[in-house]
Amino acid sequence: MKTTIYILTIFMASQVLAQKNKAEDFGFRHFQTIYKGDTVDILIKSKKGDELKKKANFSILSR
């Protein structure tokens, strides 16, 4: 029983460490909005130097 707990603890610790990078670290901007009661994550990737320029956002939403 103890070995199972140790193995699970090590596995969970490795999963937590794997989640330390954010979208901004890879050049994405992250937005969240609500659509039909659900939270939707939006990632936007820009070229170098274009990060601060305003751009049109085209979304295709289907049922």
C-alpha cells in the first residue's frame, strides 16, 4: 500500500512540474470569454513585432 502511495505521489508531482509554462512564454496571448454559459479559451499567436498591433478577430461558431 505504501509503495502505491509513493508511486502516485511521484507521478502527481511530475504532472505539477510539467504545468509551469504559460501561453505567454511561447508567444501566445491568452483570453477567456463566455459563450453560451461555458468559458472559452482563446489563444492568439502574433509575429515578432506585431504583438501590440490591433487585429481583426474572425470566429466561426457552430452549433
